[in-house]
Amino acid sequence: MQFIDLPAQYQHLKSKIDKRIQTVLDHGKYIMGPEVQELEEKLADYVGVKHAISCANGTDALQLALMAMEVKTGDAVFCPTFTFFATAEAPALMGATPVFVDSDQSTFNICPVDLEKRIQHIIDEGKLTPKVIIAVDLFGLPANYPELEKIAKKYDLILLEDAAQGFGGSIDGKQAGSFGDIATTSFFPAKPLGCYGDGGAIFTNNDQYAELIRSYRMHGKGQDKYDNVRIGINSRLDTIQAAILLEKLAVFPEELIKRNQVADCYAELLGKKFNIPTVPEGYVSSWAQYTLVSNDRDVWMKTLKDNGIPSVIYYGKCMHHQTAFADVTKGVVLPTAESLASTVFSLPMHPYLAKSDCKKITQFMRT
């Protein structure tokens, strides 16, 4: 059994994906070909924003967004500690200081209450300039943007949505990727909407941000590719990946329904025995992962492995415990996130997981 069954998805879409790839091979425009623009237009329409700008990967998407925000040394960027390394890596690459925030116990996302405490501490300390909040839509569930937007407005901070795992999720019908001032996503193969390599995108309604990001992703180019008006990076989505994503995006709404059906099956079978994921009223998760909490994590993971079922830990080490951030996190204690890191584990999750597979997985956990 596969943890994320990409071959099953490919077989379902094989003829359409193969045709798309062949079209790219025929026209030969491998970098910034017509499929890239077509994808950007369809992504913007799906998310409900003015601008969708593709790039080489999700980490670059974060860095490009921060470049447009002019994040620099001396700035404080607030981000969750319970997340993938890239969320904090990007501001650090810009010379800014990541300030880590604890998790909400029920959703695992960044805790608005602890966030405000961290902001106040940075203001009182007076060493850094509060600049940006990065919220991660962890495991597919959008963060608490109604509260986060209030906090960002109160302290005049920029809000950046990291929707790498949450693409396809929503709050009261508003799509992930449309929250905050800028949003980013990743098309890494394991993501809800993934390509067959690396890829990413940035979303915004801000015309100035969009113009800057389009320049930054192509070496800071101006009107002509040999007129570079600022220092940028090389971060373009290649045309073949765009072609693949176009076919995957076409079936994405259908796959989201199936992901939620798998999650419902897990909840029904495991809800009485495990601490299962919480989806607040009005929220929709894209279920990048289905994550359980248990003090007996090692026992359950061994049981699953012994029966040929994979499980994975996301994430076993918080950002404030990472060696790379040791200089800025000495003495930092974030108890909820630390507890999650020692107790969470994720079950197989993808839209092609049959109900019989769901029952097979959970039968070893219900006895």
C-alpha cells in the first residue's frame, strides 16, 4: 500500500497528461511556454484572485513574496514552529529573524493568542521591527484567518498565507490562496495539487506585488530580458510541469470530494479511540495529511508497519528546536507544538484510496 498513490492518479489521467506533454514536446517552448500562462489564468480563477504567478518551487514562492514585501535584516517574521522548514527558512534567507509561535491544540495551526503575545514581546523588547506574519495551512486546513487578519491590521503587519498544504481548502467558501496580502503554494508531487517535479505559485490581488514578483522570478528583469532593473532570482515553472498541472487542476475539485470522503471514513472508524483532526464550522480541508495524536505513536506505527501499511510523522521536530535556529531560539518554550511533535502521526491519504483500504488500515487500530 502506498502512502500517497501517485501512480494510481497518473493511470486515471494518463491519456490526457500524455497528450499535454506531447504537445509541449511538439512546440518546444520548454520555459515559459503557453501552458504556463494558461495555468496561471486558471489558478487565479480557481483561487479567486487577480494574479497567480508561477515559479520553480514552493520555497521560492515564499522568498519571492518576502522580496516583494522588502523584508530585510532587522525585521521580525512571525511563523508557526510546527511546520516544514521552508516556512522559516525563507525569511532567514532574507536576513530577517523568524519568531516562532505555538500551535492551536485542536487545529495544529498557528495560535492567534500566542501570536499576539509574541508580537507584544518583540515590540516591548525593541530589538526587531515586526513586519510579517506567515500562517501555514497545515495538513490541508486553512489557518484561522478571521483572527489573524484582525491581528495583522491591529499591529500594521503584512499577512502571508503559506498554502502549500492547504490548496483546495476554504473558509466560508473563500479559497485557500486568497487570504492575507500574498499567498503561496507548492506543487511538490505529494501536495494536494502536485506536479511531477518541483513547482510553486504566488497569489495576490495587489498589482504592485504582482509586478515585482514577475520581475524577481526572472533575474529582476525590466521591460526587456537584458534590462535587469533589480536583483532577482531564476525561478520559473517549466512548461511540461504546467501542462501536467493543467490536467490535474481540471479534476482537482472531484479529487477534493474523494479526499474528504476518505477523511470521513477515518473519522467514523477511529473517532472513538483516537484524537482525530478537527475541522471548524465553515472550514473545508484539502487533507494533505490525515494526522492522529497518540501518546502510543510508536506502538501504532509499528503495528501498521508490521501489516504492510505506511505511516509518517509530520513533524517530529519543531522549528525552534532546529540546529539552524539555535542562536535565536535559546530558552524558547512552545508547549503545545512540542507535545504535537512527540505524538502526531499520519495515515495514508489520497483521492484514490478505496473505502476497503480505509477499513484495512484502521482494522489494526480498532482492536
